Amino acid sequence: MSDLPPAEFTVTVHREPATLIVRVGGELDYDTSDDLVATVTENLTGDEAPPRAVRLDFSDLTWIDSSGLSALLMVHRRTRALGAALHLDNRPDVLERMLRMTNVLDHLLGCGPPEAVSTAEGNGAPSADVT
């Protein structure tokens, strides 16, 4: 085991006219997942018009557990309810593995906002913009 303390959890929000950008750093786990959901929800339902896109930037994410995964599903549900597209940007290996092992990545890729889901080249496969 390492004697290093866990990475500090950070959530930084930047709002553009049609896009909410949330940068997530440190460990997204039982102790921090509610902070992410609350921050995103607060910025989705604030005084401004809801964004058309929510971009979660995981450049500085160091760890995620099942509570963190649950938080991502809750953020997805809330963005979808407002008709916004969810983007998962700069996914580190630890997040990519978690999403693939739990088959959540496929769920998120197939579930864009209603207006963004279309058939890809007429083959009946849904397409959504989750990066």
C-alpha cells in the first residue's frame, strides 16, 4: 500500500451559453459523489436557461468506485431530463475500465437526448454524441 494521501476531490464549473463544462479531479467515490451530483444539478437548474450540452472532463480523475458510477448515472438522468447531451471527456483508464466492466459505457453511448439519437446511416443503430 502507498502512504500517499488520496487525491483531493475537485469540481470546477465553467458555463458557456449552451454548454456546462464540469471538470472532475481526484477520487470520485462514496465520500465525493454527492458533491458532483449536487454541483451539476445546481448548475442545470439555476437562473440561466438549461444548457444543450453537459461536458464532464475527467482529465484529473484518479479513482472511481461504484458510488462514483452511480453519480454519473444520476447526472446522465438529470441532463437527459432537460434534453441536454452528456459528454464524458478525457476518460482515464480507471474510468474507462469501470464503464466497460459494468456495461455503462454502452448505455451512455446509446442514450443521448431524444433529438440527438438518430439512426446511423439507416442501419437502425442509435447514435449519440458521448465523447
